[in-house]
Amino acid sequence: MKLCEYDNSYTLKDHKVGFCQRVLAVGRCSSRNLRCYANVPTLLLVACLIAISLNVYQTRRLSAELSLVSKRNTMCSSSASHPQYNKLIRSKQVWIKASHLETGYLKHVTAVLQSIGYSLDGGTYSDWDLLWSHEYPFSDANTKQLLINLKPHQKVNKWPGSGYVTSKVTLATSPLKHVPKAFQLPAEESKFKAYAKEYPEKLWVQKSNKHRGVKITPIDGLDLSASNTFVQEFVEKPLLINKRKFDIGIYTIITSIEPLRIYIVDHEFLLRFCSHDYHPFDAADREKYVVTDSYTPIWEIPQLNQYYKSGFTAKQSLRQYIIDLGRDPANLFAQIEASVAEVYLAKLSKMRESLQSYNHNNFFEMVRFDFVVDEDMELYLMEVNMSPNLSSKHFSANRLLYEQVVFNTLHLIGLASTIDHHSKLDINSREMVSGPKDLSVQPAQCVTQCSNSCESATCRLCYHCMTDSDRQLYYTAFTEHMNKRNTKRVMPPTLNPANPKALPDYWESLSQVDRDMHMWFAGKCEMDHSWC
């Protein structure tokens, strides 16, 4: 008797079986009509039935998965009607505010942002997470109003009032230790003439905020009536390496203005060399003493490249070169840190005034300090760049440097860390990152003198005496320390582990919130020297 007969009229619906196709290799079936005969072994029948059951199960499972995908697609396509679902699945959004993006000068910025999960559609998205502005965004009235009303989780890469630091005229004419003497024109024309007469041997350059066409000019050739310009003393006898003058670019990150917290990218410098040898000196040849866009990179300077090509950073290469000269590089590096702190301390009151209409927690900034060094290892600050060049168009080998600078900046403020520690987290998630015990300092005072009362000034830093706003300040400082990677804190300054509570020279000029932040780091340093 025939078990089944499969022909063109056979359907699964009629017989609920389709095993004849599965047994072609072992059953005795005709090649055209697939006729299976009754002598198929019982074991084969059982195997076919199992296969049928598995086939039905897989079909039902596939149908369920397709149904789920369809539902998800429906939810995504109608996100306006499902705001909670949309909030959960959307990527972080960045708004890049810059002109001529098509030229690619910010491609390393966008590469880093995309690698850490940011979508570049933020310009048209109402709830962007990060604004990366190449220009100063507070000059435009519409953008300024937007930045006054930011949501807690939104971050902007410029500080209100940062122009007090990055304006070349304002910086150069400030009485700062490491800034060469300068006179603003035309307001200080008479002062300049009197000084130049007293020191006739000095050379002068005239500059503007555009910092283009800088050139040593005889006094009688200067345009002393030009507005928004200044004349500045030329740094003579610069330190030369392979006969070339150079400058040192220090990438600096300001994470807070009140209290003031500043970090520098510490593992690497940007070293740029003039394209012509300094000697024989010729004031008419700018390429001898001005670092231009066509500068010479470190890998073309043999005395440094011997280290650089062997795997050392530009900073490490410069450090070893100074040691080879029989000098101590620590003194130079200390001058750099002191100069960065000095500049912001000098402009702090003005910047805080500019911040009055804004939420302090929404802003950060990365700038570049450009220094030159003379042959006595004295440091001179030439300018602070608000939006330093991050394009490797001229030198492709700089790609890694620029991307590391951007990544370290974003990681420091928590935007590239494993967990976003900003306000989107609930209290339990925040404490997972940093809990009350992480913020506690001065155990002796807090347990004895401050256990029952917080009235004493010494109790200000005890956790149970902190206000909610205080705890937020120290929470942010704690997470920055944990996220600092290749950056180094320069404000509050590096502390001496043997005496962490020693006060800096500028202590009297600090506000109470700055003093408290300094002493909080000192308290952390006492318990753990890695915080010093």
C-alpha cells in the first residue's frame, strides 16, 4: 500500500505533511512525480515527522519575529506619537556651527564625535546634546538667546566672555608676567613712544586680532593711528633647535569658571618651526622668525626627530633635547602651567560677569596657548587661540594629535566616557559613578569637630554639611578627575603631597568658592596622592 502520492496537486493544507521532499535521498521515489512507496522504514517516518514539527515551530517563530520588527518600524516611523520610545532609541545629537564645513577643516572633530556615538543631525534637531561652534556663538543674538535657555544635559564648547582671554589685543596689553610688553593703539601711542625712546635697542612688531602679516617694523614705519592694533616687543635670542625658531602649542581645557578648573593636554605638545633658519637674521624675511601656515614640522628637525621617530611624543622629544643641553625641562613646564593659570585668574572677574545670564554647567572650552622660549629658558606667551587649527590638510601626520586632543577634551567632561554622568541619569545611576563617600574629605575634622554642627568654617567640606549645589560641584570635579586620561589639572594647581594644604601665592585673590575647591582637592590629596 502506498504511504502517499505527491504530484502537482498536492498541498500542505490537504495532507499536513511535506516529508516526501525530505526523503528523496533515502526513499525510493520516481524522479518526476515523487512517488514514495510503502516500504519506507518506520524509522524514516518518525524522522520525517520530527522534521515536520521543527519546520512548523521555525515558521511560527519567524512569523513572530517579523511581526515584532514590523511593530518596531511602526513605532520608529511615528516617533512623534511615541515620545518616550523615541527618547530611548535616538542617538546623541551634535550641532556643528561653522562655515564652509565642506572644506573638511573639522573632519577630525566629526570623526571623533561619530566614533563616540554622536549623530551630526543636531542642527535640525530641537533637543541637541552638544553644540560644537567654531566661531564665538554669543555674538549672534538668536544663538545667544538659545544658549541662555539651555537644558541641563546640553553642552557648548565655548565660554561666555572667553574673548577676554583669546582677544590678542586684550591679552597682549595685560600686565602678565609671561606676556611681552605691548601698547594698545592708538590709545597708548604716547606711552609707547616714551618707552621706545628709553629702550632704543628693542625691536617691535605690530599686530591685530587677525594676527596676519606680522613683521618687525622700524618705529617710524609703524602705523600708530591704526585702531584695534598693538605694538609688542619682539622676543630676541630665542631658543633655536637645528637653527630654527619654534613655538610650543599647549592645548588647554576650561571645564569650570566658578569655581575655576583648568586642565592641559599633558602628554603632547604641538611644536611648529619657522621654515627658514634664524641666522643670519634678516627682519625683512618673516619666515625666519614668524611661524606661518607653511611651518616646518617636528619630523623635519633632526635633533628632535631622532626621538620622535623612535616612538616618543613631541613633548617627550623636546624634554630629552633640553636634558641633552644640560638644562632642567621641569622649570619650563612649570612656567607653562603657571602662565595658563595666571591668564585665567587675571580675566576671571570679567568672565564671571559675562556668565551671569547663563547656567555655568552647560559650557566648556578647549583653546591653545602658543609660547616661545628664549635661550635662557624663559617663557613668553604670544597668543591664545579660541578655535585652534585641527585640520591635517598641510600635515597628515597631525591627524592623531588632533583627534586625541578632541577625544581627551570630550572624555574629560564626560561626553566620551563609558557612562554619561550628566543630568539624564537618575540619582542611583549618578551614585554608581560617584557616591557620597567619593566626595568626603577631612575625616578627622568631620567626625570630631563637625559631627553635631556645621557652623565652623572648617566644616564647610564635610559631606553632611555640603549644600546640594556644593555636592554637584564636587561631583563634577570628582568625575573630571576620573576622566582626565592624558590631561593634567593646572587649576586648582598641582599640590605637594608632603604639604597639600600649602597655599598658593594668589590665595588672597581667590573667591570663597575657589578656595573651597582648592581645599577639597587638598583633602583628597591627603588621603590619596594620585589626587595631588
